[in-house]
Amino acid sequence: MQNKAIADMLEEIASMIELEPGDRHFEVRAYRRAALSIETLQEDVADILRNRGMEGLKEISGVGEGIGAKIKEFIETGKMRKYDELKKKYPVDFKGLTKVQGLGPKKIIKLYRKLGITDLESLKKAISSHRIMKLEGFGEKSEAEMEKALGFLESSKGRLTLGQALPEAESIATKLRKSKLAYRVEVAGSLRRMRETIGDIDILVISSEPKKVMEFAANLDEVDSVIAMGETKATFWLTIGTSCDIRVVEQNSFGSAMQYFTGSKSHGVKMRQIAIKKGFSLSEYGLFDKKGKAIASESEEEIYKRIGMDYIEPEMRENIGEIELAIKHMLPKLIRYGDVVGDLHVHTTHSDGAEKIEEMASYAEKIGMKYIGISDHSQSEFVAHGMDDAKFMEYFKEIDRLNEKLEGRIRILKSGEVDILKDGSLDLSNKTLDEMDYVLATVHGNRNMDRESMTKRVITALSSGRVGIWAHPTGRLINAREPLQLDLDKIFEVAKDNDVVMEIDAYPDRLDLNDENIRKAKSYGLKFAIDTDAHRASNFDFIRYGIGTARRGWLEKKDVINTMNIERMLKALKANA
Ligand code: DGT
Ligand code: CA
Ligand code: CA
């Protein structure tokens, strides 16, 4: 599948056009939009072209005649002239360099023209020989920041996000299931534990024809090349840039294999020690007594039970106290994947979303949501087309009209993603804030404040009595941007005193709060909202990443306000009602 390669090229064209003289931002946006649609497309673009021609291409959101022709050219000839021409002018690795936080196309090209920097390698060299700080417009501070960002990038190298890997793993598993070569196919490893990033994909298969399974897998579209292939275990390199271990096991050891290969390693080691203390032995083949007789192996539940503990959900298996609780029968009863009935953080065309309020609401209704809170950006967030007070008033009226039209099938709540400004004040007038059912507040600009000032900024906002939910609290982007410097203990205390709800933003690049901070926040008695931060209807699918993260944070249904019906939810939110 060439979708990713094409999307990358379009994205790079956008970066290069940005450098051309004149105001080209419409063109830049068009290329970026097309790149995003193609990257997230389920169908192979080459198939679309083959089956439905140019018309088919133009049906892809963001693709018109011009961009369509370029995609066609690339699929047919392996080249895109526009790309090659621009590349001759700007021979640098935009894809690599834009991953460094703070580096955009304009800075990149300056670094190229002045210092000959073309990729991450030459950037690293320029930093270590302190050539950047001498450059006009950069300075010592900016060189130090670049060095830090580069280090961060290197430390996260190689691990894909949950949102990148899970759909891919599921697609492989589904194809294996449909092949009729397997009785059962399950995803194991860190993906089953819903970790925020994963090192590789692990898939377990029950089959009596392991060889055929491996051959089938080797020929899947997702597979780029075979790294190693044995009778019952193979490792493939996938086109998305990670590897995939596939193991074929027997039906009668499936439970113990799942228990072993789900990990974590540390959880597995501890389980094994406990089994030994009880006179058993535990391996991927089963739980055995002293005589070597298998006493449990087909099901995971049975294994946990026979060792003398309650079943531990995969998301909790990190050896951070869950085993001790399972022995004492004191495990939390985790929130389940179907428990969320409303989404309190949703964007629309009123700011940087792709669909209208009505479209988002009717899709949410279709997937069973009882309410959604529309929370478009406030004025300071100008890159996301944030709204001023007057525009918010218009938007509230539209929501009133829609609620009437929807006749209670789903309730649309009025909210806004309101910036917490540098001094801790909120980005809209009190009158506008009062009109909202609840206020979602967060830090966007001026991210580089020190820990003390940033903590004070957030505390000022959360103690204003106007904030319902603190959205994506730490502001981190996984593998891309570090969290804000915050004293979370101090903030959680203030949040508790002011009944502010903590968000778990399910957007796969965010997962914020993360598992560890969720457990910390819960220890302060705080409540949570799991939101998708959807910018288009298909983003509602992200909810499972948020619920997975909540489960990793040991949350129960009662900790999460958007599992409640609307009356109870609004009460828990200390809304303006
Ligand atoms: P990852 O891939 O780095 O995100 O993390 P995992 O947990 O998926 O680790 P991976 O793929 O290396 O191995 C999958 C599981 O296999 C792991 O969670 C536990 C099990 N496992 C691997 N190596 C060992 C080991 O040396 N001892 C034990 N007890 N289990 C292991
Ligand atoms: Ca793995
Ligand atoms: Ca593995």
C-alpha cells in the first residue's frame, strides 16, 4: 500500500510551498488536508484509481483535480514532478527535521541556507559544535532547546503510539481469522495491555496448520519483509515501521500462552515466583503441579484462579501492586469499554474541526452517545480559528436550535475549549462563560514557563470557580512534545477543593492524563471525564484509547462522570446549571 508514501510526499510538498514567495497558504492547506485524508484512508489509493479512476480519487476528502493528477502520476510512474522540482530547490529532509519540536519549514530552510543542514544528523553536528547559537534569529537559548528536543526525539525512537499500532494489529488479526487457517487469533503483548506506546506487535494464533499460517501472514499487505520465520514463530517487518511477532500455539495451552505473552515481563516473573511458592510451576505451556501434571492451561482465568488470586485485567498487569490486591480479592472493578455514554470535548467547523455541529451530533447519536459537549476554541487559539465572545453567542444559538430539532434523541451541551492565559485568567468574558453548560479550560500558548509560574497559572484558573474540566492537563504529545512543567500534587489538591474534573484526552497522540497521573489524581479523590477531542466524526473511535488508559489508571465506572446520565453528570461537573 502506497498511501503512507503519498501522504508523506504531499505533506512535504506543503512544507516546501510554504517557503515559496507570496501568500500560498490556501495551497499549503490544500496539500496538508489531502495528506491527512490519505494517511487515514482505509482503502488503498491505488485500488481506488484502478477501480474508479480520477473520479474515485476526487471523492477523497481534500483531493481535487490538481492533487488528484499528482497522485495518479505517482501511482503510474513512481514519480511526482512537482515534488522533484521543489526538492531540487529545497534538498532537505523535512519529514525528519519537522519532528524536532519548534522547527518549522522556515527555520529549517534558514538552517540549510546558512549552515548546510539537511537532516537530523547534520543538525546534531551543528548543535554540538555550537554553530546554531551564532546564527541571527536563533541564539543560545534556542540552540539549547533544539538540543533538548533532539534528545527527546531520540529517546522515543522506534516506539509507535497505541493509535498507530492497534488498528494495524487488528487488521492483521482480522485477515488471519478470515483465512480459515486458524481457530483463534488474539493480540497480546503491550498492545493488549493498552500501553501508550508499543515496541512491537505480538499476535497469538491457534492453528493445526502453522506453516500455512506463516505463509499467509508473510503475504499480507501490511508486511514489508520477513525478518525470521520458523515452524511456529515468525517475525515480520511491517510497512508502518514496526515488527510483528506471530506465534502459533496449541489449543490446550492457549490460556497460558496468552498469560505469558501479554506480559508485562515483570508481572509474569512475579506470577511465576508465586506459583513456585505454592509448589507449582508456570510457563507459556501451562500451570503444572510437582509431578509435572498440567492443572490449568487453556484459559487465563483458570490460571489466576488456581494460583489463588482473582483474574487480573490485561491493562493492570504491570506489577505495581495488582498481584497483591488480586490475592486479597481487592482489585478495583475497572470501567468497561462500553461504559462511556457522552463525550464532553468535541470540535466542529466553528474552530478547527472538519464537520458541522449537526453532523457530529448525529454521528454521536448513531454510535449510542446520549450527550455531547461542543467545545470549540476560544479567541487566543488563532491558529485553530478560535472564536471571540460574539461568535460564541452565535454558536450557542445554533446549539439551541439543534437541540430543539433533535427532540432529545441526543443532547448537545454548550462548552468551549477556553485558553488559560499567561496570568491564569480565562480567554472569554464571564458573560460568555456563564452561558456555557460547563467550561473546558487548558493551556495552549506560552508553554515555556518555569514550573512555579506554570503551576501558579493553572491554579489561578482552576480556583476561579468557573472551570468544569481541565482539558489535556499536561499538554504533552506522545513522541513529539514534552509535558508542561507542573507541580501536579499542588494542582490536584486545588482541583479537588474546587470540584474540577480531570480530563483523560483519548486523542491517540495525547492520552493525557496518562496512566500514572490518573492514579495520582484518583488518590486525591478527583473525578474524570474521558473525551475524544474529536475533530471529525471518525475520531469518536478514539474513545477506546482513553478508556484503555483509564483502565491502566485503575479507574472504576464511578470515577468517570461521562458514564452517568446527563443529570447526574452535570451535577458532578458543578456546571453552571
Ligand atoms: P513492547 O513490545 O516493548 O511494547 O512490550 P511487550 O510487553 O509487548 O514486550 P515483548 O514484545 O518483548 O514481549 C511480549 C511479552 O512476552 C512480554 O510482555 C512478556 C513476555 N516475555 C518476553 N520476554 C520475556 C522474558 O524474558 N520473561 C518473561 N517472563 N516473559 C517474557
Ligand atoms: Ca510487544
Ligand atoms: Ca514481541
